[in-house]
Amino acid sequence: MSRQLLLQVFVGFYNVLLVLLIAPLAQGVARRVTARIQSRVGPPLLQPYYDLFKLLGKEDLASGVSPALQRFAAYLALTTVLVIACLAPMGMAIPLQGYADAVLLIYLLTLSGISLLLAGLAAGSSYSLLGISREMMTMLTLEPLFAITLVIAGLHGQSFDLATLFSGAIYQTGQMSGWPLSGYLMLGVMLLSFQAFVGRAPFDITEAETEIMEGPLIEYSGPKLALFKYAQMVKLVVFAALFIGLFAPWGSAWLFPFGLLFFWFKVALFIALVTLIAATHARIRMDQAIRYFGKLALVSCAALALAVVGM
Amino acid sequence: MNSHTYLNRIKEKFAAGVLRIDMPGADRLLLHIQPAQMRLLCQFIFRDLDARYVVSIGVDDRPFSGDFLVLHNFAFDRERLLVSVIVNVSASAPRVESISDIIPAANWGEREIMDMLGVEVTGHPYPKRLVLPDGWPDGLHPLRKDMDWNHVPKDFDVERSFHFDEPPPGCTVIPFGPFHPTLDEPAHFRLYVEGEMVRGCEYRGFMAHRGIEKLAESVMGYNDIPMLAERICGICGCVHSVAYVQAVEAAAKITVPPRAEYMRTIMLEIERLHSHLLWVGLACHIVGFDTLFMQAFRIREPMMWISEKITGNRKTYALCQIGGVRWDITAELKNELRAVLRKLEDEWLDVVEAVFKDKNLQQRTRDVGVADVHACKEMGLLGPVARAAGVDIDARRDFPYAAYDRVEFQVITHSTADVWGRVVVRAKEVFESIAIIRQCLDFMEPGPLQSEIDTELPVSRMGFTSVEAPRGESHHFVITGENNRPRRWRVRAPTYQNLQGVPAMIKDQTLSDMTISLGGIDPCFSCTDRLEIIDIKSGQVRTWTQDELLAEIRQRERGGAGSLP
């Protein structure tokens, strides 16, 4: 028992440290890929690390209507994604296996959005208020998509246990064996909405620099901005890992280290895809986004119905 | 209908009111009219004869005729006729009737006359301060001849604040600018927003005044001013420089050698190319599509290099002098320019193909920032904004200047009247510009670049000209004067009219559409803000703490006056 616990603690550290270490690198690669698409040379691969160090070394200014809330929101943003990292498969066992389930995962995802709302509230500027109203609308329409995905996986796998969810449960079919239609539908839905989950174009509406000047982050600078930027980098990696774990878990059971390497290879490919989409799309408007999410919500409701009857 | 028919109809109706008629050329008409008849005549020209409003100009002519002059310029685009309605305003009671209630487009032009010359425009629907800074003392009017060009008013009131209108009920105020990522120059839109919907706005601009017109009228010489004119704008400087020299040449009846005309045409079109490419890039950036932003700038760069090779500068070509140009193009440069154009054409074809198929971009620009034919007429909207609404105007064809009468090109129009239409118009105009430059290169013959001017320019002649800038018609008006400089020089950049159309374009749209709607007119604030005198003393040296600023904002939001200057 204690050995089991030790192992879990070790894997927990591994997950958290690993995402902290590689998230800026992933960002660096993404920036280089974007630059190449735009006929630019692009920054050094390690530029995001330099950026973070520079921001962390700057004066810690308190601004906005509530500096305390502002600080709290920045901590919350980073800690939330790091806790999610402990619920995600990263090529090894899931650290919080047995202590958490799908419901906690859904709560934590919502919390990550809430940190942005708090940041906007703390700033109190009219631009940040516009940003949080946009974030709120996005959350309300996006979170159900993810929740439904987990519920469908849970229905198929007969459990909300994390290990089950991240072992391809979404494609299992019940007694009416055959095509896991609901699983494929949700794969489509999550692919089409993933940019929004990680706040990348065309769904970077909440921050939209050229419209509302970074919205909720308008008052952030220095170390607190670094935490938020860091959180966003980590978020991309963790969410990509969640996506791969849910929808493409194959190969994870391979012999060490091949399973691990193959997992990160898949994640890297997926992040490259996200970058490519972001670089080739214009930002859409809030009302257009809501309509788009609405259509996806309809599809996922249909998928849920199918899953209930075992398809 | 030609100019004589119009003239006869005007004479018929206003026989008593017309004091004098000058026709400096077949395409220019100066109507000196009695003040009492001015309003009706303007209405007749604008409504019944369906002319386009161009600009209103105030002139302090007291040292010469003893009066102020107020001019309203109109254009008959199809008939190639520019008309100026001129009234003398007595110096003892400087008062003139407003035409803004008949012609909404005259709103700014008339407010500027009030600000700059102190001629009261009676019956103006919105007689608020437009150009002068907040703290500028009342009763001091910079363009009056009795104010020195370097006068610094002692009673400038730093504490005096501008009174904005009350927002409509249920709306909150979002301050857009003076500094915002999508504004490349300072301008302030006070947006009245309900949720995300913009319900109205108030504009306060003219923040980067350089006193260019006053400077030209007071200290510079005829041949210095083209260089000054060029610095009105960092993007369409050559347009202003050409327009100014053309206005002087028209007034003094100077002919320009053909090769110089071709040179002007080539540089104007190079300028249009780089400006349109820049705009497409910026528009894409505004809607968050940075890839095309970067690609547009990459494609544009060779245009800047070739400009540098021809003129010595990427921008600000220092091309024009009265009666000619300063730069020639050699045979090698011709070939190089042809090669650059070929590459640009190929690359732009790819971009246009991609853009026209891009549903994502159309989603963001269709039915956004709509200004239809009616709005174009009422607000005097110009250039790609008008052409995107199907208003077929282009000064290059309608009032041919330089070598535009010798080259063939299409005036591109579109029917959607939205930002998408403006994208299409500009994208296609790039090809027309390439074709124009090619024809110029083919047609231009060796010859002089400068006509001989061996006498003083005649005094007290009026000249005006329209030049098609990338953003629309740039209109310059000059009265020649003594001491080798003009008495009055008035610049009306296209953004001056197009900005007045923005409040109608952004009304009842979301805030996200506001930025691209404003971007859609390709606003050039430095062009618009060209006039007025910088008061260095008014620079706010006081630093405001955050609490003070917040208290200030809250006070203003509650409707209080606030104390920020």
C-alpha cells in the first residue's frame, strides 16, 4: 500500500514537473511553426522561457480594483491546470487514480475558466468586463461539451474511474455491439471545439487584443502576468494530453519507454495541428462562436442519447 | 449635361444672387454669390443637380478684400466639373448660414471654419468644438492672419475639460482610444455600449495637430511646401504633395512636361500599391488573422525597396516641385520595376484567390460597417468605401490629372457596401495599379522633367484639385499670394469625410465589429489632424495616481465634469 502511494506521489511530481518544463518549449515550437507559416524566421525555441524569466523578474505591481483578487486569480490559474495535470495520463499511471474521478475533472476545468473571470473582475476596467462576459458565455456553452464527452465515456466504460476513461472507454460499445457512433461523434465535436478550450484562434475571443486589449488580463504585468502566461502554456499541453488520453490512447500500454514516447509524440502532433489551425484562421465574433458551439451542443446531445441506448 | 448647361440652370434660378462667375478652365467653376442666396444655391447644387459635396473652406481675406471668404466646393463626377460656391463674409459681423442641415457632410467643414477662423456658422446642428484642443482660449482663431504662426496663447487653460454628450439611457461608456492596439494614431471614440452592442459614439480627434496649413501660409515658400505636404501623411504623402503642386499649377496656369506627369503617375500608383497591401495586412490583423498580415507585408516590401531606388526613400519621396518633378527613372530601374511588378502580381493573385475563398474572413466582414449609396451621398464618403457601395467615383478617371488621361484602367466597384466590399475593391485595385504603372513605363518618352518658370507666380488666383489617394479623393485648395507663398492652402484628406461616416457604420453592431469597421475606411488620422498649432505647454506634465484617475472616471461616469484637462 505505501509503495503504491509512493509511486503515485512520484508520478504526480513527474506530471507536474514535466508539464512545467515542456510547456514553454511546446509554446516555442508553436511560435516557430507559426512563424514559418507566416514566412518569418521566428523567435528562438527557448524564447518563452526567456519571456517568463523576464516577467518573473519584474516589479510586482498591484493594480485594478482588487489587487488581492488579482494575485489570487493568477495563482488559481496556474494551480488549477497543475492539478488537472495530476488527473491526466502523461504516458504513465494517472497520479490521482483512485482519489479523483471524471466529476472532479469537470469541476477543475470550470475552475480554470473561473480564474480568468476573477482576473477580469479584479481589473474592473470596462474592457476586462467585456472580456469576462465573453469568457462566461464561452464557458457556459463549452463546458457541457466536455462534460458530455466524459459522461459518454463513463456510460460506455460503466465507470467514472479515470483509468477507465483514459483507456479508450469512449469507443466501447455496450450490449448492442457494433459501431461506437457516439464516440466518433464526440471525437468530431471535441476536435472542432478544441481551439476554444485552449483559447486559440479562431476562438481567442476572450482576450482579442485588437478589440478589447487582452480583456481580463488588461491589468496584469510582471510576475502575475508570467503566472497567467505560464498557466496558458501548461493548459495547452495538459488539454492536449487529456484529448489524446480520451480519444487516442492506443499504444500507451507498450513497453517502457516506447509507450511514453509514443504518447508524447501524439501530443506534439496534436499541438502542431492546433497551431496550424490557429495560424490560418481569423478570429470570429462572439455571437458567431455561440451559434457554432450551439450546433456542437446539439450534436453532443444526440451522441449522449445514442450512448444511453448503447451505441 | 456639361458645365455650361449647369451654369445656365444656376443662372436661370439664381440670376440675382450670382455676383460673378469665373471659369478658369472647362472643368472649374467659381461662383461668387450673395450670402443670402448661398444656402439655397448649395441646396440646389447638392439636391437638384445631384452634385457631391467636397469640402467647406474658410479664408481670412481681410488684409486683401476686407472680408472673410467662405467656400463650399462641390463635384460633378460624371461631368468632370468642380464647382466652388464663394461668399464674402463681412469682417465686422463674421456670420454665415449653415448648410449642414441640408448637407450633413458639411458638418466638420463648417465646425472647422468656426474653430479656425471665428466665422460663426448660424444654425449649425452641432456647433461643438472640433479641431481646437480643450484648453484653447475662446475667441482666438489660429488661421486668422492677425495671429502669428508661432503664437502661444498665455491663457491656455490646462484645467478646462471637454464636455462630452450624455450617453443614451441604458448605455455604458467604453472609451475607445486615444490609445488602442488597432489605432495607429491617437483618436478618441467615446462608445455608447449596451452589452456588446454599440448604440452610438462621439468622436474627439485632431490630437496630433502640427499647424501645417498655418506654417505654409506664414513662413514657407511655394517649393518648400511640397515637402511639407508630403509629411502630412506617412502613407499617402505623395498624394498630398502632388495635389498641392497641382493646385498651385492650376491657379498659376503652369503646364507640366509629359515625362514629369508620367513620373507623378508612377509614384502615385506605387504609393497606392504599398498602401493597399498595408491595409489588407492591417485589416487581417484586426480580425486576428495574422498570417495574411505577415504575408501582405512580405509581398509589399519589394515595393518599398524599389521606391528607395527611384527616389532615395522608402516613403516620403520628395518628388514634386511646382511645374515638374525631381526624380527620373532610368532604363535599368524601369526593368527592375517591371520585375518587381511581375512578382507582386503573381503573389497577389495567390493571396486574392485565397482571400476570396476564405469563408472565415467573409464571416467577419460581410454586413459589417455598412455604408450604402445614401450614406455615401449624405456624408460625402469617398474612395473604396464609396466604391464598395457601388458609387462609381474615382478622381483619376473623373478629374484626370498627371498622366491618367493617357492610361487605361478600370474603376473597381462592388455592391455589398460592407467591409467585405472594401476588401474586394482594394484587392482588385492592386491589379489596376500594376497595369497603370506598366502603361506609364511603356508610354513615357525622354524629355524635360521641369517646366521653366521665370516669372513670379500671379497673385490672388484660386486653384483646386482632386487627387485619388488610396483612401479616396484628396482635395487641395490654394489661393496664390505674395512673398512666394500661398495665401491660403486647405487640405481635405479622404479620411476627413470618411470618419464622419463611422458613427453610422458602427451603430447597432457589436464591439468586435467596431474595430474592423473603423479599419475598413483605412483611417489616416494624421491626414485629418493636419491643422492647428501644437501647444507644447499644454502637455500634461502632472502625473495622476491610479486612485485619482479612477475617481475621475467614476465622477465622469456619474455625469460629473471631472477635472482632467
